Amino acid sequence: MMKGTVVEGLVAGLTGAAVMTLGEKIEQRFTGRPDSKVPGRTLQRLLRVCEVSPRWGRVLNVAMHAGQGALMGVLRAAMAHAGLRGPWASAMFTAVRLTNDQLLENATGVGAPPWTWPRDELAADVLHKTVYGMATGVVADALAARSGPGPGRRHAAVQPGRHHDVGPVGTGWFPSRDPDRQGEVGARGRS
């Protein structure tokens, strides 16, 4: 399952990065905003490379853009396999994706905290990362759905609606302790 989740996440993340890039290119045609060099400069700092030519700067930019998209997609696929699917899960993931960018950019000294950015740059970044998060989520959710609902979804189905104190479902890792269900793996139960 882990290998499948990683592969699905890489596919979902690369798809999300491609959709985000397409959206950025469309937005840039209307706004005239140039390509950001921040991803490439961040990777340059992470690799401890001093100076690069403009051509290598573009290569690093694409590598960081696609690489971060792919690697973060693995997290979204893990969320989907756990049962965290749909727009809420994609919104949670988008916040993590934005946080990941800011952590790397600020830790390397390439970027500044987003609340110090010009508002148009901040709006563009949040918009495009939201597109990435949603597109990645759609693909990750579709791929994970092939293996069933996931533990979180099974737990939600124990008692539909919003309720307190609904106990955990069986994980499939531990045999049932219910004497009427001996030998059954992953029996549902409430505490």
C-alpha cells in the first residue's frame, strides 16, 4: 500500500503542478507578471550552489517547482488513503503546501514572510497554490477511491452525522476483541 500511495502521490502532485503552471501562464498573460525566480533560488540555496547561469537558474526553477509539487502530492495521497478526501481535505492540504513553500523560502533567506509581500503577489501565490491543492486533491482522491473509503471514512459511517464520542473503527491491524466477532479483522465499535 505504501508504494502505491507514493506513486499515486507523485502522479497527483505532478498533475497539480502542471495545472498550477498552466494557470500561472494564463494569469501572467493578463497581468504581465514575470516568472518568479524564488523556487530556483531556494533550491540553489538548499543545494549550496553559489552562482548559476540564467539557463541553469531556469532549470533549477522548474526542478524545484515540479519537485515540490510531486513530493507534496505524496502527502495528499496519504491523506486520501486515510479517508481525508474532497474539498475540505484539499483546503487543509493547500495550507500545508503554502506553509512548505514559506518554510523553505524563509529558512534559506530567499523569501520574506507573506504578510510583507505586495498584495498582488500574495493574491497570485495563494490563488495558484489553491489551484495546485485542488487539482492534486482531485487526482489523489480519484486514485485512492479505487482501494475503498479509508479508515476515516469508515469511522464517519459508524454513526452518520455529527456526534460526540464515536469510538474508533477496527484498523484491520488488530483482531476484534468482541467475542461474537472472534477472528474478524477490523470490526467496528464504539467506546
